[in-house]
Amino acid sequence: MPPRRPVLVESCRVLDVNRLRRMGYLGEWCTGRIEWGKKFSVELEHDGRSFLLIRFPDGRSQRLRVVRVPLPNGGYRWMFHLGARRAVKLYLPPGAAAFGSKVGLGLDHRCRHLSPRNRTRQREDRFFIKYGMVEAFKPRGMWDRTWRRKQAEWAAIRARSRIAEERLKGRAGSSPRPVKSRGREAPGAR
């Protein structure tokens, strides 16, 4: 049987406790709805204390405990309490019955399954989408110091990309390695 491919975090629906707090779902007793696209949504009901009830479209429900964890410098952080673990984000993989933590569901990130070449390409693409052609012109509103730093980052990313490309070319065009002899060399062979 072939090994099971891991479920990727990028393919899951995410329930973020900070987003719920910003939307006002964790204050007083509150009900609401969260949608992921047009095809999937869940109903939320917070009792005003520590439990969040999630109702799925097919009638199932899941009850989650939400706690406030005090921070050392004052204030607090909201988290989902999952027995022995706490999590800020919960994930619902495709076809799963309930939300769970990344570790509890055994989820993995896409970038861990990319080759070094594709990883550097992905890094290039992300950088280019965010900043544009940094080496050609400074984006409007960017400070000079930030622009010089981004130019250096872009140069480092391009250098890593070139190294990965050359490694691949070296592997593709290389001949088989010579076999080392196990015995003594003939005199004058060097």
C-alpha cells in the first residue's frame, strides 16, 4: 500500500480565535455565521462565558472551550482549549467531521513537500507579487532604506535560485561517477 499523502494546511478551512474576537463573537452572548466562499458556512453561538458551539450545515455540532490566557506583561490572549493543548487556530480538513488543531489532525504545510528549486521559485513569486520589480524602480511610498533592504533580499533570493538551477543542470549533465578500484593501483598510474 502506498504511503498516505499528508493533508495540507492550505487545503483546510481555518477558524481563528483572533478573527472571532475582532468580529465580536467572543464578547457577551452572541450568535452569528461564518462563511468560506459560497458553498460552506457554520453557525456560531457563544454563551458569553467559555463555550463556543459550532453548528455545521448537515446538522452536526461541535462544542469548543474558549479561554483567556494571561500574558506576562499584562493583558490576555484568547485561545481554544483542547484538553492537553491550546491553539489559536483550528482547521477543518476536506471531508473531516470537526475542527481540530494542526498537530492533532496531523496537518502539514505545502512548502515542506517542495523541492529546493520549487521552494526558491515560490519565494521569488511571493516577493515579486508583494513588491514588484524592486531592482528596476522604487515602489511609490516605500522609504529609501526599506527599498535598499528589499533590493538586497531580492538579490539573495535570485542568487539562491541560480544556485539551485545550476545544481540541477550539473546533475542532469553529469556522467556516471567513476568506480574506485578496491585493489592496489598499478605502479605509475598516477
